[in-house]
Amino acid sequence: MNKKLLWWIFGVTKGGVIRAKIVKLLHERPSNANQIARRLKMDYTTIRYHIDVLLKHGIVETSENTYIVMYFLTDNMLQHWDEFLEIYKKITGGEKR
């Protein structure tokens, strides 16, 4: 993962701000899609779409438990956390969440 990929996923593409907010929430605590949808006050289907994008690019991963799918940030994403925060501040105007 590099800064260009982070900019593409969060700063350039449509829906990047939503994906960035999902990542911020997952940094606070692992969650399932329903929990994320409730916390962001968004539709479950929309959240699932954005989670799939994050999964595809190695930003998030799932738990091994098949009963409830929980999402976590990957170690790779955590290694680039400072770069992500820099992008997050720029795309959200510095908002906390």
C-alpha cells in the first residue's frame, strides 16, 4: 500500500469520504456492517458496498468467525495510519468523525 493508493481510495474517487469514515470507526473498534451503518446513519447496502471496496484493496479484513462478520483494519493499513489521517483531514476539512 502506498500514499497514491490511499489518495485514490479516499481522496479522489466518489465515496472516498464515506470509506474514510468507515476506516476511522474501525480504528476505534472492530464492528460489523450493521453497527457501522447505524453509527454513520447510512443504509446497510451502501456501507456493504464501501466495505467491499476496502476489502478488495487490503484496507480492512474480516474475522474468522462465520456467525457474525466483524471488520478490522489490516496491519498494512495501521502502518500507514499517519498518512491516512493526513488525507482524512484534507477531505473532511478537519472534522473529528
